[in-house]
Amino acid sequence: MTIDEANGADGERSPSVVYDLDADCTPDDVEEGVPYLGTVNGVVDYGVFVDLSESVSGLVHESNLRGEYDVGDEFVVELDQVRDNGDIAFEEVDIDEYDVEPVDHDYDLGDVDSLTEILGETVHIEGQVVQIKQTGGPTLFHVRDETGVVPCAIFEEAGVRARPGVDVDDYVRVTGEPERREDAVQIEADSLTVLDGEDAAAVEDRLDAAIEERAAPRDVEPLVEWPAFEKLRGDLESVARLLRRTVLEGRPIRIRHHADGDGMCASVPVELALERFIDEVHEDPDAKRHLFKRLPSKAPFYEMEDATRDLNFALEDRERHGQKLPLLLMLDNGSTEEDTPAYETLRHYDIPIVVVDHHHPDPEAVDPLLTEHVNPYLHDEDYRITTGMMCVELARMIYPDMTDELRHVPAVAGISDRSEAEAMEEYVDLAREEGYDEQSLKDVGEALDYAAHWLRYNSGRHLINDVLDVGADGDEERHRELVDTLAEKSRRDIEEQLDAAMPHVEHDRLDNGAHLYRVDVENDAHRFTYPAPGNTTGAVHDRKVEETGDPVITIGYGPDFAVLRSDGVRLDIPTMVTELDEEIVGGGVSGGGHLVVGSIKYVQGRREEVLDSLIEKMAEADIDEELGSTSSPI
Amino acid sequence: MTIDEANGADGERSPSVVYDLDADCTPDDVEEGVPYLGTVNGVVDYGVFVDLSESVSGLVHESNLRGEYDVGDEFVVELDQVRDNGDIAFEEVDIDEYDVEPVDHDYDLGDVDSLTEILGETVHIEGQVVQIKQTGGPTLFHVRDETGVVPCAIFEEAGVRARPGVDVDDYVRVTGEPERREDAVQIEADSLTVLDGEDAAAVEDRLDAAIEERAAPRDVEPLVEWPAFEKLRGDLESVARLLRRTVLEGRPIRIRHHADGDGMCASVPVELALERFIDEVHEDPDAKRHLFKRLPSKAPFYEMEDATRDLNFALEDRERHGQKLPLLLMLDNGSTEEDTPAYETLRHYDIPIVVVDHHHPDPEAVDPLLTEHVNPYLHDEDYRITTGMMCVELARMIYPDMTDELRHVPAVAGISDRSEAEAMEEYVDLAREEGYDEQSLKDVGEALDYAAHWLRYNSGRHLINDVLDVGADGDEERHRELVDTLAEKSRRDIEEQLDAAMPHVEHDRLDNGAHLYRVDVENDAHRFTYPAPGNTTGAVHDRKVEETGDPVITIGYGPDFAVLRSDGVRLDIPTMVTELDEEIVGGGVSGGGHLVVGSIKYVQGRREEVLDSLIEKMAEADIDEELGSTSSPI
Amino acid sequence: MTIDEANGADGERSPSVVYDLDADCTPDDVEEGVPYLGTVNGVVDYGVFVDLSESVSGLVHESNLRGEYDVGDEFVVELDQVRDNGDIAFEEVDIDEYDVEPVDHDYDLGDVDSLTEILGETVHIEGQVVQIKQTGGPTLFHVRDETGVVPCAIFEEAGVRARPGVDVDDYVRVTGEPERREDAVQIEADSLTVLDGEDAAAVEDRLDAAIEERAAPRDVEPLVEWPAFEKLRGDLESVARLLRRTVLEGRPIRIRHHADGDGMCASVPVELALERFIDEVHEDPDAKRHLFKRLPSKAPFYEMEDATRDLNFALEDRERHGQKLPLLLMLDNGSTEEDTPAYETLRHYDIPIVVVDHHHPDPEAVDPLLTEHVNPYLHDEDYRITTGMMCVELARMIYPDMTDELRHVPAVAGISDRSEAEAMEEYVDLAREEGYDEQSLKDVGEALDYAAHWLRYNSGRHLINDVLDVGADGDEERHRELVDTLAEKSRRDIEEQLDAAMPHVEHDRLDNGAHLYRVDVENDAHRFTYPAPGNTTGAVHDRKVEETGDPVITIGYGPDFAVLRSDGVRLDIPTMVTELDEEIVGGGVSGGGHLVVGSIKYVQGRREEVLDSLIEKMAEADIDEELGSTSSPI
């Protein structure tokens, strides 16, 4: 502690205290009128010389001496005067009983974010080690204080880990000179001390308080007033706080998201908000590449293949770069039981998992494995609040300055997922103010779908940003033209697919009055192209709903899977799946969905049986003209 | 302008001109006997001191003064003398009426390509910014002059973009010291001035003239005299000029090419020519890796999947490295309507597209989207001029010194594509002089096919170079042995495939007398191995032509596609496809090709109908014994 | 040679020898009492000045002169005295007949591994060039001496290859100063001399001897005494020596291995042993990433696709980094004829191939292409000695300090491959001492299989290390829990697969009394998931063996392949395959295996015929209740 700290908040000093300077104290640490413990290091004719620290020594002239002392004796002195040449003179203080209070050097602590202003000067940094990287030369300790993160180089022997006793998460004091290296500022450290006890606690408190303050989500008004959304706002604020804290702590973030329009509308704004916040926090301009990655999921859930790959990359990065393991953020994805094998594998590592999704959740299965879980169903709302709508607000809580870029996004998300949320009208109005009519919003959604298809499992960052016009270079004209081109190609390909498929569609009338349409998407449509079976089925269904009117069910089936869509019929798909699995021995039926959209898998050799039985169940389902698959995402 | 420039070409100076030195002029800019405008900055007993620029000042002794002046007054002086200690003395000039002509500092402009000779000295560079890269330390402005490109570092604050007003494509003057950094020379810039008006125009003109001159394709005689080829020569020269200019301007080039023998024979020579030219132009030895990439196409056209991936990489490189977007060069590929969705997507970005192809083109569809389009059909020639033949000449126009490595390549290209061009004999003779007999040329072609199959969609640069013996390390023996090994494996695998498939081949005699052979390449041949369905069909066809003699048609069909080959029957495949698509509702028939080679796709469930109908049309096709699929590429 | 060397081991000098200093000798090379040849370079009143080398000159005072000499004359001198100011005086020696022995400068040779102690001082290194890398600045010659490898930088012109006459493998002497660069120590070389003749031979001998000594495998006792294994020990020692030598010579190593439990148990220990040895040998902490790579094979043999990719990467690395081509180490894989096309392709390059495998080998086909081939069958042993068992010993020979981490691995390998080796009991005991009971060993094997499936063709280094608990961070609890999670998921997925498949299994009784079970793994089981067809067939078989008891044969068939398993029936699968291929025209039958396990491929259209004919042959096979597929790996 420094004297100021020792003095307490009121500035009053207890008269019975004498201060004992730490060895590294300098003349700057010595204050007038304050008693210090001195040690005699020399006796001369005209007095004695005392040491207060390694660099603080001075004469006590005989006229100022009260006793006689030999080398090694200790007595109490106060500052007498500092001569022009820097020599210091002390006088003895008459004090008998006192408590000794140690005084640390009053480190003039530097801030990591202002090191470039003092290149080459000595600076002291106190903070926490967040990464330790061994190079072929020095060892680099990345130290975080409340203002940022800086690498501190210590050289023991080429390629040999310096200070093996220092670990990630230790609190340390570093003394050294900031230097400009090839690509960033780093401290050439003269010393690195692991703090413990009170010192560590003080730094920890300071950093925690600073992080806590900086992590606080920004208080932004939702783009649209909406009671249903209000229920979710607190949850989203918690996620925003957690994500901001994650960035501040230097932990990487990996997003996995549904590879469709709503998934893009959810993940792209959050990606940009996090990247901008990372840029703000970290000195290294490449930090956002090291600390952030967005990837679409291969399946509508978090497959083991994706999870093992993600895990292995994370472990690799930890070994190679000394990075922390990431936080996993699942968007428009991740609420269901199918995600649990992946979660259970990651659970054995320090990888927090956060889900923001609007698909029908299975909280019993997933919640024990999650750090945060935001889903409208958990608040008696439903899929109409799309993930894109939630994530635009989440992005704004993380980095509010991007609001202007995002006003049209909830409308795109809603239209992509055919949301009939009460707020849709207002969202569409907002988008209209940005120059989007309803057709152009639809076009953006179709262009996203089309681009996502061809990008396969790449994030396609720049192209998607241009299509969605978020974080792009602001070339409005390119955005419009690009969307036109892609949306038009999308419609043309869907048209070609329908030309091939529609003549093969079989029609039946079920007992409950519903029209049933069946199409073999493997045999009677183009394979391995756009649109894929799910979208093909959707296009057939939409066309038939238009032609026939409700109630309509469409089944698009392949050798071992089927996609289901309904308008006006209440299909309880989870229950149907459970029943089919029980009834059809060796059918291997699984799948999911909800009232009007779903998909099932089965064993190829039982296809006829499964489909026949499925249709029997559909014929018994309730008609509910209100229900439309147009209001529901897959 | 400098005084020499101001003096004009004749060296005569107008008597009524007085020169006004720019602030950064130095004593070196001052010439004897030339009148300059001076500004009084001090008055002393024995005269006045005048400033001509920031660093040019001197005394006008009273004996040389004609008037009386106060501080701030301007009058005209000439150099009187330069003393040994560097002091300058001026004398007043008697001149009443004059025009003032500004004089810029006569920058001793350095050349980018000779910076290593003046490391540490101050140098001035004038050129154009071609790339701006922000590092964690300085901002790097890559500046191009007529001799090369050099990074100029400016440090504002760590990781903060210096000089945000400077953009790519600006013309600038840089003053600084060339230093050797880890991996290259860079200028530590003291100043970077954006030029405008005349200055910018002068640099632009200079660079343009230099580029224009350097971009000029080399005037090389074709390897073989050939009237048909002469028609294409001008087009190829335009492409060579454009590609050389692209390299000089620092724009990356990406080649996409057909993944077969002719495609390799086309792309490998161009790849090497461009890489060598890049090496010649750019200081950075890694430039060719940053500025060039060759990739085989997944399909016989430019798929949306490839295009979105290429686009995204390009946008990523622009963001990360400040690189320009690339020029796309399509080789042995790219002339057809199927390429247009990809082209239309790229069109919205600054990505020029150039095609050199010999497949039947659809100029109406593609030309509006292309910068250059070379195709023999556009000059009433045909596929017999293979892309490999054209590109060997193109490579020589770009970098003529590689001619000796390329003499055998057109023959390999021709034999791979079964070209019966009139020049084939001469090409084969050329190859014979290099030690290739006809069998060994065939072997190289087969080895290329075999290697390309296993490389999937990797360029396989080094292996392919060794197989084609272009740009390889000149180990002739390895080349021969490697070709022998691969060609033998290829033949063995084809033999095994035929052993499986031939017994299943069905035979019919059509009404027009043609033999029709049909083979189910999915059901009656090995799948997912070499040879793939196209090559399997070709091998069956060749075997049957040998056995039966013309006219022969072979159909190799899978569940939703068929490959067609003909010898002696004139198949108008595009017309057949159009008719089939119209006649067979829900058939989803598409495809292409020309007289003797083609492929079609259809919906699996309509296979029988499509094939039956196709065969009916074949039975009505004209017999033309001249025609052979042996003379036509896919 | 230096004088000490010239003096021989006994320190006695022949009296008739006069030494002739090399031009670069310094005063330090001059010894008292030793006769040197001097050349007169000046005559003065009081004597003559003689040169002994470029930097060794001195006066021979007239009082010490025996004859009269002119400039250019040679005579013999000895050291008289060295004055305080460094001046040297000589005296003439009276000697008439003598042999002249040249003396090289006594280079104070530095060791590469102790350069960090003498940063900035001049050092001499003698060694062999192992890599030459051109940067944009200097050329880096990586020089290996007996202690390590160091880059030596020579700057000619930016980006221009310095000393083009110097090649990889040359023996050189380098003089320069070690400096700390960004990431490692490098020598800024003042000179680099290619040694030849005796000098080169001396360095070569020295390095060879050092390498030979360092390459020697460590003499470790096998974990388990086992006569069968003793036969293989010498072979494994040869491989260990070769691998250690490969590391010492700076040649990269690439492992390709079977992607199953035994393959992991084989490759992971060898990977770790090599990485640790590389760390020990090379200064660069990234060396192990540049010099080592492990990849699972896509197929149970070395496919052309993998081989062409590996080859192309290797050639790319050679070009970009000047690296040597790698040694290829095939583990649990590589002994069969199917591997030969790949080997024959690699044979044309400098890529030694080493195989350690326990599958039935075809030494006639592969041995001519291999540098080393270890396989129990070559010593009349069989698959019961699993590759994992062999490779644990191999790893210990390479780097014995890891023994404690490996004790449980042979048991996992044996149980994964259902080995009934006599040593199994002892291996299981060893594992028990480490805390594994039989169930937990099985769990590790299942977890490896499950993880390998989802990792596809990634090495999954860190995850696999954690599952196998080798080279992991020693978090025992995570290891156990991770294994539990993965093994449980594996069992659940197998259970689901069996639920789907078992009801479809067809049963027959063959004439030889064997039960035959057939399952269509494409039509009656889930596709594209875990377990894949091979494992599905195995699970069905195991279940049926349990239900029915021996003898049991199970066939799991897809459209163009079948997997075979037997318990208690002696199937000679290679013979069956040969017969089927001959008998069924157009069947395209191929495949392999041995007595109780195998797989075959055929053309889809001949499936019924092939399977019927196969079953007929099975019905004639001998019953042998001893035999179990439980004792045999695929």
C-alpha cells in the first residue's frame, strides 16, 4: 500500500505510526513531515548516513541527531531538505512507541491502453495473466488490466519457458519498457512479480470492478415496443453482459447458427457487435480474428461432427497460442434434445454454452448443460419472436452504435421465418423507412437462403454482409443489385425444380377433409442442387395452398426421410414420431417439429409402412384454419 | 515542376520570369544566374537576410542591395556565392516586371527496385497507393512506381490507421528511409503527400506510360504456323496485355479451369508465366502466393458454389491485406450460359472476367459479362484448336523465356482432347524433337487425367508440373517414370472398370443403321472410383467403335444423368435437350454438348421415358461417317 | 587441422616439421617453441619483418637473424616475444630439412545448442546445410551440427538468393554473430564457406558419428515379457533408429494410420515420442509442427487420393520452406497390395516409406517399395500382436521417459482389436495397476471409435489424447468422464441402430451347420451415421453369436459392398474373392480379409448373384469352433 492508502480516506495519520519504505521505493515516495524508519549505513564526523530504501539515502547532520548510532542501527527520521543536487538530508524524530507500517513503492501504474504514449520509458502494470505464449525467443505473458491486454516479454533462454511458476489467471506486477514490435506494442519486462494475498486481492477487485462496469450491457430501448418481447429482455441483457465480460476477459467466442435467413439475421449483427467491441478492448488489430469465429451448423442441431471439430480447434488454439477455451454461442439453434450429445462432450472442458433460439425447446434436457438459455417458449411466447429479432436487440446491447445499420434486419428475419408476430407490422414500417418495401425484404431473405446454400458451411462473411447490408461498406447500390441477382436466381431455380416436381405430386383427400400432397423429392426432383428437399417441399406446399386453399398437408419424402408441412391441420409431430417408432418395429423412426412443420427419419426398407401409418395419423388430426405453416420456421 | 522543366526543352529561359522556391527546396535547388523571389527575415547593419525557402536563406550584403527593405518585404535576388562553410550570399537583381513561376523541390526520385542500394538514406518516391494495410504498429501504404511496389510505413499510434485521408489508388509522394525489415525492404516514411492536379496527373501519366510499355505482350512467333490460329492471335495478345497489366497494377489473378488434360495443358503454362512475371515485378518473394491462385473447377462450368467461395476469399483478402479484388481467368471453361449465374454475382464487384475456351460458346449470354472472350468458334473455327494450344501461345506472350519448356505441351493438349486440328502433325513433330513419341504423349494425357481425378479439387501444382514436365525441376527421368507409373495405373483401373461393365452393355441397331450401346454406369460399373462415369462411357464407346466400326452411339446412364458419345452420327444435342424438356412433362431435362459428345440431366423418376425418347431422336439423326467423338472434347 | 590435431594424440611433435599458417590465422594460433614458415615483407636497418598470415606479422631483429633475406624470401621462425602493445617479435630457427605442415586457423567452434549464451559474439559453426529458405530480405541457410540446427542469414540483395552455389547437404563453415530474432536465435553470417575434400569429410564423419550415436534407440525392456514379441524387437529397433535419425537430419515425418482403436493406440504414442524428441533436438519451438503430422487414412489402405495430397503438400513445403521431403510412416495399415499404387507414385520422390502393421501382409508386393516393414506375419506370428502393442514399445525406444503414460495402452489396443494374444492377460494387469478394469478399457476403445467417427479425417489430436490419456494434461477426472460420455453415446447409437436393423435380419442354416445372418445395411439401417456399415455388421454378428452360439456367419451388405464376419467357420476370403471374380462375369468382385473377417466389393447390378454364390461357398467352408471373429481386427 502507498502512504496515501495507509492514511485512509480521511487523510489523517495515526501519530504512533512510522513508515518503513520497501527496498524499491524512490525519493518520490518520501513525503515531508512523515516519520520513516532509517538504517545507518555510515558514520562520519558530522553525522550519520541512513538508508530508507535501496535508492533513498541521506545524511542526518549531527545537529539533527538525538542519539548516537552505529552502522546497522535503526531510528526514526523525517525529511529535512532535498538539495539542488538531489542529495537528501534527514532529521531524527523524537518518537518512542510506534507501529511500523510498510510502504510499497508508489508505482505510477501505467494503463495498457496508453502505452504507445510512453514507448521506451519504464512503466509498471498490474493485472492478470490471460495467455502465456512461448516463442522461439522470449516467453510472452499477456497481461490484462482494466484498460486492455498487453504482451510482456521475458527472455530466459531462446525457446525456453521463462518463469514456469507463473500461470494463466495469476495476478502480477510487471515492470518494463513498452516497445513497438513488428505488429504491436509489447512490454520488454524487467521484472514480473506474482502478487498474492492482499496485493492480489486488490488487483482482482480492481479488475473485477472495472470488468463488471465495462461488461454492463448498454441500456437501449428496443427498436419496437412490444409486451411479448419485454419478457425476454432481461434474459438478453444477461447474455449481453456475459458476452461483453467474455471479451473483456480475453476468452474467444464461437458462434454456431442455423444456416437460414433468420439464423443469418441473428448471427450477423451479433458478430459485428462483438467484433467492434473486441476492437475497442484489444490492442492487437488481429484480435477479432483470434477471438471470434462464426460458423453455420451443418444440421438444424449441433452435430457431434461439428462439436468434435470445434473442440479440437479450441484445444489446438490453447496449446499453440495459450488461448483460453471459447464460449459457445448457439443462435437460432441449440434448444433441443438432439443438441445434448455435443453439449455433454463439451461439458468436460471449460467451455460455457449460451443458447438464443426460438425453436421448441427441451429445457429439461438442455438447461443443465447451459450457462444461459433464451427462448420465447420459456416465457409462454413462441417462434413468432424470431431469433433475428432477439439478436438485433442483443447486438445493440453489446454495441449500441450500430443501431442505424440494423433497423431493417428484424423485418427480414420475420419475413424469412414467416413470422406473424404482432410487432411485424412495426418492423416492416421501420424497414420501409430504410427504403425496403415488402418485396425487397422478401428478396433479401431469398438471397440469404440462396447464398447460404452455395456457401455450404462457410460463413461467407463478406458476401452475407453485403446481402444483408450490415457491416458492409455502405455501397447501397451494390447491395440492392446483388440482392436482385441472387433473389432472381433463387426464384428461377425454384421454378425449375417445381417444373420437374409438380407433375409428379400425388393428391389425396383425407378423412378430416385435408388435402394431402405427396412428392418424392429424391426421385421426382433434381438432387444435390438448390432448392434442397426441405425448400422444395415448402415450395410445393405453398403452391398447393394457393391452388387449393386450406386445409393442406404436404409430405416431401426421400428414401429415408420426409419433410412435413401443414396449413390448417394441427399436427402433433413429436407425438406422431413417438407412436410411429413404437408401432413400426425396425422402422428406426425419429424426428421432430411442432404443429405445422417437421421432419422425420426412418429406415429405407420401412418407408411405405412409415408413410402409410403417418398419413393415417394425419387423417385423424384436428382441422384448425388459423394455423399456417406460413407462420412457422423449421 | 523543377527549373529544368520550367525552362522547357530548349533550355532558354524567358527573361521576365522570377522563380519562387517551394518551402521544401534545398540549396541544391538553387542555380546560378537565376532570379528568385526572396523574403526579408532580418535586417542588419551590413545588409538584409532573405529566405528563399525553409532551408535556403542568405545575406544580401548592402553592397549588393538596390533598395531598402524591412522584414517581410519581397524582392528578387540571384545567387552571389556559396561560402566554404555553406553560407549563401545573394545579390539583388534589377528587374521590374516579371511573372512568378513556382519551383518545386527537385526531388531526387528513387526507384522502388533499387532501394536496397540506399538503405538508411533519405529517398523520395512518387507513385500510386495500391494497398493499405493496418498492422498493430504502423500503417503500411504499398506504393507502386514504374519499377515496382514498396511498403511505406507510417506510425501514428499503435494499431491506429495513419493518414485516414489517403486511399488506395491515390497518387502520392513519399519521403523516408528504406530499411530492411524481417522479410523485405520497406520505407520508414517521414512524409506522405497526396498529389493532386498537375502533379498527380504527371505521375499518373508516367506510371501509365510505363505500365503501358511494360504491359505490352511480347511479340513471339507461334510455335507452329497455322492460318486458323492466326485469327485468334490478336485476341490472345489482348489477353496477354491485360494479364501483364494486372500484374503490374498489383491486382491478384485467380484461374479456374477444366480439370482434364487440356485444361491442365492450358492453365499450367499460364500459371508459370504469370508467376515468373510476378517475381520479376514484385519485391516480395511471396508475392506470387498472394497474387496468384489456380484451381480446377468442380463442374464443367463455373458453379455458384465455386463462385461464392472465390468471391468470399477475395473479399476476405481485401479486408485482411488491403488487396484489390482479383481478375478471374477461366480456362477451357466459361463460354456457356451455365456460367452466367456465377458471372452475374461477381459482376457486382470489381472483378474483371476473362475467358479462353474452346467449348461451344454462347456469346450472347456471356459476352456482356466478360472483359475478354477468346474462343475459336467466335472466328468460325472450332474445338480442334484446343485451349492448351491457345494458352501455350498466351503464356509465351506473357513470358517468352519459357518457350523451351512448352514445346511438347500443345501435342499433349491435342491428344488429350482428341483434336484433329491440321496443326496436330506439326505439334506432334515438335514434341518428338523433345523426345516424345505418340504413345508417350498419350501417357502424359492419361497420367494428367488420373492425377487430376485423385487430386479432386486441389491444384496439385507440383505433382502436375512433374507430370506435364513444365516448371518442374528438370528431372527428366522422374518425369518419365512418374508418367509411366500413373498412366499404367490409369489403364489398369480402366481395364478393371471395363471388365465389370462390358458384359452388361446392351446393344441395339437403330433405324438409321447406327449401333446403339447402353451401359448403366451406376448399377453395372464401380462407383466413386477412377474412371468416373464420363470416362467409363468413353472407354466403353472407344472399345465398341473398335469392335463394330462406325456408326456407333454410346449412352452411359445413371439414375438422373446420361453421358452421350457418337462416332459417325450427327447428334444435335442442344436441340434434343430442348425437345425432351418440352415433351416430357416433369422430366426436368437439361444439358448440353454438340454433335458427338454431350451430357444430359433429368429427374430420376422419368429416366425410362427420357432415355426412350432420346433414343427415338437418335434413330432419326443423320449418319456422317466423317464425324468422330474422337475429335471432340467434353 | 589445428596444431593440436597435427601433433597427434600423444602431444609429441616431429622435429622435422615446420608449420605454415593459413591466411586467416590469428596471433592466437601461434604457439611458443613451434617453428613456422615466415615470408619477408620488409627489410629495415635493424632486421626484417615477416608475415606468418594476414594478421600475424612481426620483426626478426638482426640479433636473431642467421641469414640475409629480401622481401619475398621465406625462412623458419619461432616466437620470440609478444610485447605489451601486441607487437610480435620472432627469431630465426636453424633448421635445414623439414616438411611443411599447413595449419588452419584454430576455429573456436561453437555448438548450435549453446548460441544463446554468446549472443553478439563472433562464432564459427561447422555443419551441414539442411534447408535453404529465401526471404524477402536475406537467404537463410539452416545449418546442422551435432548439437542442433540454426538458421544462418546472408544478405546479398533483398529477396535475392545469396550464394547460389551452396546447396542443401553441403558441408560448410559459417562465421558470424548469433542474434536473437523475433522468434529464435539466428546467426548473422559474415562468411559461409563450402568445405570440400578432407575438411568436408571430417565434418561429415563428425556429424555422422554424432548422429549415429544419438540415433541409437534406447534400450528398453518390453512392458511385458513375451517370446512372440521378441521376434519383432529387432525390427522395431531398426525403425526407432531410423525415426530418430530422421528427426536428427531435419527430415519431416508424416504418419498415416488406420482410423480405429488399435490405429490410435499405435499412432498416438509414436506421435508423442517423436514430438518430444523433436523438441529436444530443434531450437525452434514450432519445429514439431513443421516436422510432424499425423493423419488417419480415409480407407483401410493408403488411397491414391491421400497419397497425391500428401505428396503435393510435401512438394509445396519443399518449395516454400526449403524442407526435405518427408518420411512416411504407415501404422496399422500399409502391408497390402492395395497400398502399392500409392507407394509406386511416391517412389519417384525421395520419400522413404516405413510400415508397422499387423494385417495380413503381401510382402512380395510391398517390400520392394519399403524401407522397413514390421509385421508379425513376417515372423510366423499373427494379428494378435496388435499394432498398438508394437508401437508402444516403438515409442519407448524413441523416447523412454514416457513409459509411465503408456502402461494402459497395449491393453486398450488389444481389447479394441479383440486380440487373444497370450500377453493380453499381463497387459490387462498392467492397465489394472493404472486403475483400469476390463470394462473401462473397453470404454476407452469404444470412445476412441466414436470420436474417430465424428472427427472424420482429422487427427483430433487433443481430444484423442484426452480419450486415450496419453500426452494429455493429466486431468484424470476429465479423462474418465469424457470416456464415460463418449462410450455411453456410442452404445446408445449402436443400440438404436440395432433396434432398426435386427428385425430385418434374415436367417438361414447352411449345409455345414453354420447359422447365416444377412442384413441390408443400406436399406434396413440408418445411413451416414454412427455406427457405419462395418460396425453395424459387427454389432449384429456379436448379438447373434450371443443368441445362437457358434458357428455363425454374418453378412452386412449394401448396394455394392458386403462386410463379412464369422465365428466358428473358417472362411478363406481371399480365395473366395478370386473365385467369385472369375465365376461372375461383369461382377467386378474384389476385396480381402482373412479367416473370419473381410469385406468385398462388387458391381451393384450383380449383387444377388455375388451374394448367392458367396453363400454357397460359405456353406462348404470348414467348421472350426476355435475360431472367432472376436479374435480378429479389420
